[in-house]
Amino acid sequence: MKPVQARAGCASASLGEHSEVVGAKKSQRSGNYAGRYDVDEESQGVLSMRIVVLLIAMFVSFATPLRAGDDGAAARAIIGAQTDAISRDDAATAYSYAAPAIQNLFPQAEAFMAMVRNKYAPVYRHKSFEFGAARESGGGIVQDVHIVDANGVPWEALYTLEPQADGSLKIIGCVLKVVGQEV
């Protein structure tokens, strides 16, 4: 058997001495694989199925950013409301935006606020608080926030929100780092 040369547009690849062309039959006229390919019905079905899968994947990928935009707006509203409550020292309201896992770690709203004051000072008191990009991740929403703390130091915050059984979003975590510093 001779090596077969397959061509598509400008690219070409040698298929080797013992390679078979999947889904193609030898041309009735020439008796080899070069030239025109006749595709059998089974291969047409596989090709059709691949096109359908590709179209569905494209549709889903275009739909995801729209949902992320809606969820991003919801995430920003929740983070903003919690931050406003924190800045007013309204422990009960700030605590209400925390996911159940966080509330299990801090069973009382005052314990939650003490943690925020001690571990999240840039969130507790800041000069500016601006939202960056939001994206879906693992079924939840990740929201970037740019913060300048009370001393003028820039911080990056990465908030993670998770959907609840009632359809709401709750804050499950926040990672802070000084801008330019590795985590």
C-alpha cells in the first residue's frame, strides 16, 4: 500500500504506509485513496452528529456570559449591600449575606463582625471599593473587587458567592491580597 497524502486547504499531512482513511472508500475510478472521497452513510451520520454537538456547544458558550452578566449584577448587589452594612457596623445585616458554611463557623453575628474587623480591615474601612470582572466558576460566581484601604494601600479582593436552595446567592468567601503581592 502506498503512503496516502491528505490535503485540506493549504495544510497537508502524510497518513503513513499502513494508515486508513476513516469514513472514506477507495474511489471507484482510480482504485486508491487519493482524489475524490466517497463517504458512506455511517460516516455521514457521525459527521451530522458532530455538527449538532458543535452547534449546541456554541449555543451554550454564547448563553453562559449572559447568565454570568445577570449573576454578576446580583453578586455586586449582594457584596455592596454587605459592605454597606459592615461600614455601618450593622452586624446582623452583614451576617445575613454570609453563606450557611460561614455562619456555621461564626454562629453569632457579632463574632462574624469581629472577624471582619480583625482579618478584613480593607473591607471594614476603605477609601474606595470598585467592582472588577465577574465570572462563573464551579457553579458559583467569582467577583473581583479593587479596594483602597483607609491608609491608601491598594488591595485586590476575590469574593466567591454560591447559589442557595431558595435561588439566592450568599457570600462563601473573600480572599484579600495587597496589589502586586503573590497569594
